[in-house]
Amino acid sequence: MIDKKTDAYSLEIGVSDEVKELIDERIEQQPKVEKSARREILRVDNLKMYFPVTKGLFKRTVGYVKAVDDVSFRINQGETLGIVGESGSGKSTIGNCVMRNYKITGGHMMFDGLELESQTPKQMRSVHKKLTMVTQDPYASLDPRKTVSDIILEGPTIHKMYSSKGEARDIVGQMLELVGLNPKFAERFPHEFSGGQRQRISIARALALEPSFIVCDEIVSALDVSIQAQIVSLMMKVQQELGLTYIFIGHDLSVVRHISNQVAVMYLGKIMELTDSDELYNRPMHPYTQALISAAPIPNPTADRARERILLDGEVPSPINPPKGCNFCTRCRFADERCRQEEPEMIDVGNHHLVACHRVAGN
Amino acid sequence: MSEPILEVRHLKTYFFRDDAVMRASDDLSYTVHKGECVAIVGESGSGKSVSALSVLRLIPYPPGLVMDGEILFHGQDLLKMSDEEMQELRGSKISMIFQEPSTALNPVMTIGNQICESLMIHRGLKKKEAMKEAVELLRKVNIPNPEQRVKQYPFEFSGGMQQRAMIAMAMSCDPEILIADEPTTALDVTVQAQVLEQLNKLRAESDTALIIITHNLGVVARYADSVKVMYGGKIVEEGNPYDIFENPHHPYTIGLINAVPRLDLPRSHGLHTIEGEPPDMSLIPVNCCAFAHRCRYATAECRENRPPLEKVNEGHYCACFHMDETQAEREALV
């Protein structure tokens, strides 16, 4: 059925009373906050993640890939930060840093009052109950030898979230229903499902921990157009019902913008522009954002053919050897001497609209 | 419209599995005119690639087999040609660009040698002349320092450059038809725009017909002259992009358009979804509408009869028994 809008997203099967109860219960558990006074849940300051480039027998370090270089952002509870960028821009690395999958090179990350970078691996375990991740490839991320029920229960078992088999079964059933799958699928194996269904299972696995924050790393990139819309709608519905906060990483600006409250545009490890998602389209300031918007085709010939076309020359330079000055200067149509020498600072042009460009700063 | 150069008539390409038959292309007909850009859109498993691979007779047998139909290239049936004749046509009159340039290129041959190959075979050039031509071709597709680049191997090229080298190779013999199977899916957004623009420019310059196979509706809206929407091995709607995007009649086309978030509209413009999953092709009964199980207009008629392509307007056809009922949804489109 195609007439159902996001807010009234209907599941493939109806929502049972049990799930409704679960949802109510969870909503009650969420700290009550006024919409105007949203609480900051994640704060990242000057995050740096450099990967060493090694050479020779003794793995001598000859340089660094600056995958993420001095990135700062904050996210309020119940909101979504979208991160867009091309391959190699460091967008996934940010997600992995927040999850503490890497030992970060520098910076501070505060999650819900906890300093993430100083948590020991043991402490991280309990953090991971609140902070989970859904990854891109639904084929690689599910263990082919486990049943759906085993997959979903992996987290709850570690965190001792149930005390009897019956309770475990309830969790699985509720989670499957929540993501729009038939609870009868619990004893099946991943290979019996299509890509979209597998992605739903991944989401169910993440939700089973009752997290408050999910890092979504390119979760719809491998899916077909109509399935993509289903998963995006599902994520938005679950967010609304459970008050979740997301980092939504992707390369498709239209999809990322649709789900996000604010969008960060990344290029070669740096945020070029960070602003509210409607403002990003209406008033893009950075030349890279403008090119990115222009490159994203719009499925309407009249609207699309009327737009200004900005084509970028060349390709993204190697992150091992980024250009001096502004990272974007090699492809920017406005680049001048200053851009090639000095790195632009992030400035606020008002309305929480942050841009890193000399040209914008000058005007 | 200029003369038709390729006419596909009632093409049936089936794949045989142990227990089932997949009708990947089921009674498919379309025409390509000189210099035209035809887009075939569909989701994975809709048979869009098979419909193009059949034209080049590149369907592996077993398991695939062209069962029936005609593919007329300048009035000559490609399906009746000998393998040698076909070989001569491939790469010279009709050429192809594949989705994944890194797997389509030979990793142990230099880019130059790969481009020379078709020049030497089809145009009978000597190695030296062919190499000169290869440099020119690379220059034409905007590869910097083509003199050095021809001596390099594919791994030394980035994804975008590999795809441009593929385009150079495909255009080397001035083909009349260029088939591009998801040419930019593996590329980054800004590089995607470059490659498509390049492809379109070359097409316009040399008056080559371009058949572009894609799942990206935006690409279709931007470049196509004519659009075929495929679902379950059949064309469900066809017309020019204005017909398809602004006046779609088939419930699937409408659903597909609504499922793509629009960058130019405010976020409050909700995303609609088509429920369910694309069908397993081997499970679609012969006489039924393939979209019936996901369609909200479906009636018993849809499950028992196959809707024929019917004329909506001049050049705009739709295969749906209930296309008049979709009016409200059609008007809700922006």
C-alpha cells in the first residue's frame, strides 16, 4: 500500500497489544523533556582519527591517513545527525570512533555524561547497551549459522536482560514485530531472507538492547529503491516511538537529508558544512555542498532540467596526501591563493549554520 | 523522430533452474531510434539487465535461453546470426559498458592495449596507429596525461577513471548503439555526475543511441528521451520522462516515484512506501499482473489475467487494468 505516510507507517503485519505496551513502557522510561529544552546526548569535540601508513619489513610508519581531522558536533536527544560524504571522506570512521571501535588519536566524546574515550573495554560493554550500531551490509553482518532468535538474543544474553526462556521468546517476538517481521521467522536462518528483511533483522538486533542511541552506517545503501523507503520509514517510526537518537551516515544526500534534523557534509576528513537539513538545500554556502546538491539528480524532469548544473573536475585527492590549505581547493571553482595556503576555520553564519570556507567568511 | 535502428519484438528470455523457470524477460518489446537515449528502469531482479544482454546475445546458456522473439538491428534479426557475425557486431556497431569497471577491465593488460584490441580487430588499424587513437580517445573522455595513462594498468586508475576508460573503449569504433548497464552505480555522486555528463556529450556528438539501464530515477529524469519501467520481467509503463514522472498511470511507477526522497522539497513532504518485496521471478504465474501482490488496486482480474500495454497518450503506454483509478495519487504528485 502506497498511500501511507511516514508518520502512519504500517507494518507488514499489524502491531499487537504486546508491542504497544512495550512501546508505552519504553516511552515512560524516557526522561521527560520539553521539546524546546532538548538534552544534549552526544558531544564530540575536535575528534581526530589518524591511521598510520606503514612500509617495509619493520612496518615503519611513513605517514598518516587523516581519516577524521578535527571534527566537532553535538546531537540532542531524539534527533538525528546525518553525515554525508563521498567514499574516503571519513564519514564511517566517525561512526566507528563514537562506537569506540578504534582508539582515537585525539579529541573528546561525551555520551550522556560519560567521557567515551576514557572508558575501559569493560566499561564500554555497558555503554554499548545504550549505544549500538547498524551496519551497511546485511549479508556480512549476520552470522549465517545462527537463527534469527539467536542473533537478536546475543546482546540481551550478555547484559542478562531476561531470566527465563519464555522472557527471551517474548523479546524476540516483540522485536520482530517492531521491525515489521512475522514473529514466526524466529527460528529461521539469515539466508532465508531478502536484503531488506535482513536489514530489519539487524535493526531488531540493535533495538533488543533497548538503546537510546544508534549509529546507522549506510544502512540503506545496499537496498533497492522501494525497500530503501521502507527501511527509512521504519527507522523514523521507531525513533518517534522510542525517542531514539541517530547518527545516520550515507552517501545519498536526498535520503540522509530526509531522515536527519541536521546534516554534516564531509570532505576528506573534515566537516565542510553543518546545518539544519532544510536550510542545507535552501541556502547551501559551501561550494562543495552546492556541487553535491547539483549532482544529486531529482526524479522530476521539469524540476531537474531547470536547475543550475555544477560539475566538479577531477576526483577526491588521496587522504594520505591532502592538499595544503582548504581540502577542497583542488576541485573548487572559486579557489584562490588564500585557499591553497590557509585552512579555513569553521564559522557560524547564524541560525546554527556552520561553514568552513574563506569565501563565506570574507563576505 | 528519426529512423528506428533497433526493434526488440516479443523477446522472451528464460532462465532454467532445477525446479523452476524464471521468465526474466517476458514478451518484451521496445524500439530504439537513432541518437535516442532510452532508459530502462527497475529494481534488482526486474529483468532490466537481461533485456539488454539478450540484445548482445550475452545470455549464458545454460541456464539462460532466448526462447522466442526477434531483435531487429536495421531490419536484420540478431537472433538468427551466426556467432562470427555476432562477434563482428559486438564492440563495433553495438557496444556495452558494464556496472563494475574494476571487474570488466583486464587487470594484467594495460589500458592502452585493451582499447587497441577492439580498434585493431574492428577497424583493422596497425598497433601504432591504434595506440595513437587510444590516446585521443582517452583525451576525449577527459583523462589527464593520456600519453602516460595508456601505459598504465587498471589498478592505477581510480573508479571514475576506469569507467571513463571503459567508455573510451566502448566508443572506440563509433557504435550505433551503446548499452550502459548501471554505468555509475559503483561511483561517488560527484564522479557519477561527471561520467554521465561525459556519456551524454559523446552520445550527442556522435549520434549514438544510448540504452541506459538503471535503478536511479533521478538519472532517468535528467537524461532520457524515452523511459521503460520494468517489473517482474515485463514493461509496465513506457513513455517520455514527462509522461512517466509527471503523469504516471501504473501503481508501481507511482509508488517508485513516491519512494524516492526529493531533495528539492521540504522534509515534511513525506516518503511513501510500497509494501512487500519484489517477487521471486520463478513464482510469478504466467497469466497475472506481476505487481498484483503488492498493489492496493489489485482485484481478481489482476491475478487471473495479464494486463496488456494500453495507450494512454501518444507514445505513453501503461499495463494496468486499474490505471484510471490511480488518478487521485497521480494528482498528489508534485
